[in-house]
Amino acid sequence: MASTDQDNRPDFQRIQAAHERIRRHIIRTPVVNSPELDRILGCQLYCKCENLQGMGAFKIRGATNAVLRLRERGIASDVATHSSGNHGAALAAAATLDGRQAVVVMPDDCVSAKVHNVRRHGGEVRFCAASQQAREEGLARLVERGMVPVHPYDDEDIICGQGTAALELLKQQPDIDILLAPVGGGGLMAGSAIVARHLRPDMEVIAAEPQGAADTAESMRQGKRVERWQPNTMADGLRALVGALTFPIILDLVDAVLTVQEDNLLVGMKQVKDHLDMLIEPSSATVIAAILEQPERFAGRKVGAIITGGNVEIDEGFESLG
């Protein structure tokens, strides 16, 4: 895991370098807007559609950067990680492209489509109990066998790779007032905040997470990272505990962490399906839910939101919304 030392943490120049490193291996995803959705939300919403990445999620950015950095450093070992799905699939794809094997420790309650996605891209899956401790212990055993750990969020190269989504967004839509993204482990949020503060120091930077996985909001409230949290949310991509490296960056650079109700994740998914014709994950829908729950905060403003992924199984709860 990367150092948490202030002087060593990622900066804007390293995110720029990451973008140059990975740009041939990723899709420059579009930014889309719906006037009808704007009317419903009361703001102008510009969605950076990372659900349209080849892997169906933004995670390919960080994973590709991390694997290519290993190659630059002359490290040829196989790689390992723990993941609820999207990072695991992304690391499997990046490793396969670089001639490596990836082994992914996954909670045994993972969405089956995400397990399939990891295997489809060449990854080997090792199941564990659905807890942060079990995930980390499973990864530690693989590292003891000589595999190189590529942490899903608490890694400098991962943070720099994830930050390239915000770098593109602010080039595609430079006049936004608010940058809004989901937060789980915090790699995307940390990288996005670094980019925003460099390019637009006056911009408001907001994170969103489910009330059932509100460890980042509680950490912000306490001014220190909470070390234990039992998540209870359908947003499987946001169940991870915010990282020891990512949290200080978020604490320094993010204006607010908004928590959202579970039911509004489904409402957010439906609004995107109805008005943007896209299926997105519950984790992605936190940004829509945040606007729905606090409309006064976003009213009349231009909001750039990162839609993090689209690897979703439609269950009866979603179908019941019509």
C-alpha cells in the first residue's frame, strides 16, 4: 500500500502523466445532458458516462495505470487485489493485456454479473466472507505467495488513474459549478478533488454515499478516518471503507459528503434510464439521489457528475418502479 505521507501523495502532474500513459487503452467517455432531466432535478446536469467504458466502469483507468507503472518499474510479477467486482475485472483485463495473471478476492455476496466479468477478462476469483477484514486477509495471503498487491483504491497509481475521469470531464465541460461523484474507498473522489482544486480552485467538490455505507461522512464529521463500519446497502461498489491514503485527501479537498437514502438509489437509476436511456449501477445513482434529496443545494447550478459504472443486474425492486 502506498505511503500516506503528505509529500508523497498524488498531485495534478501525476494525474496528467497517468492520462498520457493510459489514453490508448481507455475510452474517452462522453458527457451527456438531458433538458428534461434538468427540469426534474432543478439544475443543469452533465453526466460523465464511465458506464460506457469498455469494462463498464471507471475502474479500468486506475487498474491500467497501476499495471503499466509496474512495467515501467521492471516488476513482472502477477497481481492480486480484493474487489466487489469492477476493480477486479479491470485489473484482470489490464493484467491480461500485460501478460500477467490477476487473482481477485471477492465477497461471497457479490453480484454474479461482476464475478462473471472478472473471469471473462482472465481473472481468477477467490471468494471470502462479506467483510472488509476478510477481503484484506484474503489479499494478504496472496501477497505472501509473491503476488504484487494492487489495492482497489488506497494506492497512488490507482488514485492518479481514477482522477483522469475528472480531468476529461473538466476539459469537456469546463464551466461546471459543482463536481459530484460517488465515494466508497475514495480513489475516484480523491483523484477528482485533486484535479478540480488545480483547474478550478473555486469549484465546489461534493461526494455522495448511501446512508448504509456512510463511513466517509462520519469520518469527515470526526475529522479522522473511522476504522470500522458494517455496510448495509445495495450499492455494492461503495461498501468499502474509505482508505487511509484517500481520506486525508478527501478531508483536505472535498467540500461535503452527502448521504442518500437507499430507496432513492432506485429512483436515480430509473431517472437515468428514462431520460438518458442508460442502465447504471446503484453506486452511480448516488449522484442523482443526492440532487433529489437536497435540490436547494444544486438549484440553478451546472453540475458535473461522474456516472461510475453500468454493470448491473435488474432485480424485481428496479422493475417495480415501472
